[in-house]
Amino acid sequence: MNLYGIIADLRRKYPTPAGMQTLDLVAAELGKTRDNLKEALANLEGSSIPSGGKPILEELTERAREEGAYDLDFGPDPYDRPPLEPVDQGTLGIGVVLALTSLAGIALAIYAVYLGVVAILNTPGV
């Protein structure tokens, strides 16, 4: 059984508000520690745990140790910094075409504004 299966079992065993809040706190910390229960519980030591939550945490720790899910290490977060991919010639060509098209659009907009200002200033009767 995995760690979240143990938490689901404990939710069924302790359906009290204090039990749910305690397990919600653990689940939130597990998201921050990449499913490392040891680190999650260490982070929770300074926070306020609902009354009656301490035995639940102890049972969670005991069951996680039995299942071998207490101190999991999945390595560094792959989504923290995605690796740079090499740019092929096709992608580079598309980027150049888009850049030139954008510059042409800006140049045409500037020229249109210029023609409009010239037309306004050269209008007789103004």
C-alpha cells in the first residue's frame, strides 16, 4: 500500500473533524516535500495540530514505516527547472519569420499614423 492509501484508511478510521484536519495538514505538507513523510512531519512540528491529531500522526508514521513509505526520496523536482532543448533549423526559421512579420506590421502601423497626421495637417480649412 502506498502512502496515500494509508492516509485514506486513516480517514475512514478517524472521520472526526480533528482527524480530517490533521490528515489534510499532512497531505498538504506531502505536496511540498514530494511525498516524503519524514520531512512533512518535521515541517508540521512547529504548527498547531488539532487536538486528537497526535495519535493519528503516530499511527500514520508507524504504518508508513511498516510499508516502507516513511522516508521516500524521488530526487530533485523535474518541474523546477526544465532542461533546455536544442533548437533545430525549422524552429529557428519559424522564429525568424515571425519576428520579421512583427517588425513589418509595426513599420506599417507607424507609416499609417504618419500618413494620417500628414493628411490632417494638409487638409484645407483647418
